Amino acid sequence: MNESLKRNINKLKAQLASDPDSILIGQIHEGNPRPEIEDKNGVLAEYIQFLQECDGARLGRSIFFLFVSFRAISFMWRPWLEERKRGSL
């Protein structure tokens, strides 16, 4: 993972946690040291590093789902992914 991105995630986590009584404008979940993701070819290495720093976040209109939540709803994405693999979209 890009060190600058890692630093920015950690700064934002610290700033959001520094004043727990403030209006919540964002939330960054703690990282998952061992995300349950299979990466046989090593193509997900940077994504796994991202999950280790931040496993889910809410930042205004942008929502990054917790990896376990994403796995739970991934069945909805399978047809779309299969179409992409076949190159028909």
C-alpha cells in the first residue's frame, strides 16, 4: 500500500477519534490484521494491505463496506462479475 495513503488513513482515524463528542462526519473502522480473503496470484496484495489498515468506512456519501459484509452480499455481484470475465459488457 502507498505509504502516503496509509499515513492519511491513520491521520483521519486519529482526528475522528480525538473528539468523540463532535458531530460524526465520518467513521473509519479499525483494520483487520488477517482478512479472510484468498489471493492465489498475489493480485490483491494492496487491497489486503488496505483492509489491514481500514476494514470499512463511512465518509459522507462514500461507504466502504466491511469485508465480511461485502462477502455476505457478494452473491448480488456474481452475475455482473461473470459478464465482465466473459468480456460481454
